[in-house]
Amino acid sequence: MSNPLQTRKNGRINVVLNHKRDNELEINEPVLLSDEERVKHQILEKFEAELAEYVGLGEVKRLIKEIYAWLYINRCRETQGLKTSKQVFHMIFKGNPGTGKTTVARIIAKFFHEMEVLSKGQLIECERADLVGEYIGHTAQKTREVLKKASGGVLFIDEAYSLSRGGEKDFGKEAIDTLVKAMEDQQHDFVLILAGYSREMDYFLSLNPGLPSRFPIAIDFPNYSTDELMEMVRRMVKEREYELTKEAERHVREHLRQLRLDQERTFSNGRYIRNIVEEAIRLQAVRLLKQGSYDRDSLITIEKEDFNFDTSHVKLN
């Protein structure tokens, strides 16, 4: 497999979260070998441990490690009287809902705060309605207010492509211009992350030629594999102190396999998994009430019939 960290001609780092196991050993290869080193680099250890709790996200872990190493070595250079520099960490996140974009943004905000890159480390989530106003000048005012809240932290704009949907006369362009100005004037005071579906984000960036080069890091969040989705199911079930029968596990796996084929472009991944597990727990409760079964084994067992996908109320997107 090729290296998922590729530097393009314009200098942007493109990270693809392949969710594959080919280079799992390489991704998880320890940099810190001795106990003394691990104590010295507790921040890196802490965030690697946090990322390890999530299915996938291997390449984000790699990126965190690289940024940590650069910041640490930069400080070492400073103590030796060598030249140091600052880097801009604005990012583009591309992928379907439920692939970990908001989770990663939250972790990155905390990481940059602990590494003293950001003074506060808060995550401010917003969308088009939070930025775009109803008359000339209103949009710039609203956007500046959001930027003020994000100062010292991370500003995460979901479905960022919607800022360009209204054409030339739409006030979304004013929001983009205000954001670009802030990126220039306050480039080290906050981190801006634009997120959304891959195809829409690519089109959005193509409409704004000067925008891509302002985001040195682009991360693609592909859909999880069937195996990874099943690992999520197992973890969620275990966390809630339930167990799946083998028939239930086979039933869910086949459903997810087919769903990935039919709904590849819009499938909401982890979000959907959480919702079907919670629905199964509710249906199990109804079944137990009907049966009058309240012994321990019955209370912890989720059966195939508890995943009734034909009549499910869980939305796919």
C-alpha cells in the first residue's frame, strides 16, 4: 500500500484514512521505547491512548505523532539557539457523516491546547446558518462573532460547501471572504477546519481557487469496512453490558455488508451503528416484557429478532 501521507505540488499534506490493516504495524510502531521517554512525552502517550479507543483513525494517530514530533523538536532547536518557525494547521475534512470528523476535530483541539499551540483549545461547531446573514454586512458581522468565540481554539464548519451554493449574489461568499481574512490576520490564533461530503467539498474548493492552498492538511475519511462496523457493534454492545448471539451477529453483518453496497455515498457509518444498537436494546426490552423473562442471561442477550431492519425507525443518513 502506498504511503497515505502524500505532499502535493502546492504543499498540502493529504491524509487518507484507509482503515486497512496492511500497514497497521507501521502506524502503531512505538516511537517511545523506554519508560523514561514515555514519561517525558506523556502528552503524546495520552492522545495515542485516546485515539486507540476508536475504531479506525490510524492515520490521524500518525498525523498527531508527526505534529507532536515537529513541535517537540522545534522546542529542542530553540534551546540550542537554532532557527524555529511556526506552521499553519488549518485543515479540510472530507467524508460521509459518522466517519469520525467531529470526534477528530475535538481531539485535535485538546491536543493543540496541551501542546500550547492554542491558548484555550475549545471546539466551536457551526454551519451555514451561524455565519450567513440576511442583508449586506450582516454576514461579516455574524462570521466575526463566531471567529471571536473560536479565538484560541478550533472552528469546525460542517457542510462548508453550502457557503457557495447560492451563487455570486449569495451572502455565503461574504462569509468565505471574512474567514479568509481571519486566516491571514490571525493565522496562529485559531485553527479552521472545513468539513463535508467529499464530492461537494472538492467542488466547493474548485469554485474558490485561492482557498485550497490556505489549508495545508487535507484528511479523507472513507467509509468504515464491514469488519470495522461490526467491531463498533461489539464495542457498543459490550459497553452497555449486553451480548449478541451468533445468529444476531451474522444477521447484523449481512445487513451492514448490503447497506455499504447500496448506500456507499451517503451511508452515515458510526452514527447509524449507534442508533441500530440502541434500537435493538429497546426491542429486546419489549420482547422480554412479552416473554416475562427477567433472569440475567435473558437480560444481557440480544437476539437476531431484536434487529428488525425491515421495520426499523433508524434513518440511514
